[in-house]
Amino acid sequence: MNSSLLDIGCGKSSGTCISYVGSCEHSVGIDVFRPDIFENKKKRMHSEYILMDIRAMGFREKSFDTVAAFDVIEHLSKDEGLKLIEDMTKIAKSTVMIYTPNGFMSQEAKDDNKFQIHKSGWDIDIFKEMGFKVIGKRGLRYKFRPRKILAMLEWLSVPFLELFPRFAFHLLCIKNLDNEDC
């Protein structure tokens, strides 16, 4: 069990993040969009919530065991995303986790939230250069028709994609700061 988690850009639900990180004694969810914080708060996913722009975080160094950003980095420009990763690495004591689409995936604003627009795409090579272990998630990157074929291929591809993330739809990137040779 982690003793502390910072969930950056927690959105309406931190379910994916919590499922990968596990339970924590203390967790903080931060997001810039007030309605999403309100929705997440109703689900009681975290001990504490902060309405904040993640581009201006002011947390102390090594103040959380795990710092995670799930489906967040693609909403920032490449420079802002690199700065976020740098900040996350400073804030984390032991683990940094990022979950993002594999490459650029276009998305416009939704639910009256301008922060949902995708501004950048991220690939395996960028994360590996920064010392992350990269695991493929959520089925194949390439979509098929009809939907039944897609569902079957996604299910069958899970073990393959964990080993060969280049073909995955999403990337789970993990950096263990206790062991920089990840």
C-alpha cells in the first residue's frame, strides 16, 4: 500500500488511476475544472481535493510517494507536458505514473470543458528516454470494424500489448525513482 498519492488532473473519476496505483492512506486529487472535482468528490476517491491548474503546482519536493497523471499529459503542449513530468519527478518520493494515448489522438472540448482538448501526442521513445518502463494498455492502436471483431481483438491482444506497447492504444508509463534502472 502506498502511503500517499497525488492524482494530477483527477477529472470526474479516478477509477483507472486508483486501479493501477492501489489504495493509499492519504490521496489528493487535483483538477482545474470545478465540475469534475465536484463529481470526483461525490465518489470519495481521495482524502482531499484541490482546484488548481496543474501547470502551476507548488508542492514540496518528495511530498507524495506516488504522483500520477492519467489521461492528462495529452491536454498540454509538448513543452508544458515535459515541465509537468519534471515537476512530477520532483514531487514523487518513489513512483511517477503516466497514462496517455499512444501518439496524437484528436479530441475537442467536451462537457463545456475547454481543458479536454488534446494538444500533444506522446510515444514510447519519449518516455523510455526519460527512464520510464512502458506497458501497452486498452487494446490495439489500430481500430477495426465491425465492433465485435474489435472487442475480440482487444481482449486477445492484452498480453501481447504489455510486451509490445508500440501497437497499443494507450501507454502506461512507470518510473521507479528508487530504482532508476527501470
